[in-house]
Amino acid sequence: MNRLEYFKQLLEKAPNNPMVHYSLAQEYYKLGEYTRAIEHIKAYLSLKEDEGAVYRILAKCYQELGNYEEAIKALEEGMQKALKYNHPSMAEEFRSWIEELRSLQSF
């Protein structure tokens, strides 16, 4: 059984477990199934407040889908969470990434 199948089975047993949704999001991201990854990130965030890291995956998914506006929104929210939980280097990473995405939007 691969990791994706394992986490799908766990989800059936524990649909409200945020870490199962997080793990599924990671697996779908690795497979390039960005829309499914986004669905599980949103489910994760509806169950648990994140300190910022999950927004990195969310932004990557939107960026891969060519949706820079949503990627920027995800990074802005992630930056707020990172600052709230005292992760200044993560906040700075997100700020720089936002600038990069905004420059890509102008092309």
C-alpha cells in the first residue's frame, strides 16, 4: 500500500483529523494533483490553526495552477500567521515570494 492509499484509509476512519488532511495534501502535491491538495489544505485549516507552514504548500499549489492571485492571498495569510507565532524568517520568505509573484503578474 502506498502512502496516498494509507492516508485515504485513515481519512475514512478519522475524517476530522487535521493531520490526515495535511498528509493527504502533501501526497497530492507530490503527485501534481494540486486541486486535490488545495481541498485537503482547506479541510486542514478548517480544523486547525496553522503557524504558517501549510500556506507554503497552498501557495505552491496555486502557483503551479497559474493562479498567482490566490497564491499571493495564501502567502499573505501565511505571513500573518508566521508573525503571530513568532516565525520572522518564514514571514520574510513569504514577503519575498509575494514580491516575486507580483512581478510575474505584470508580464
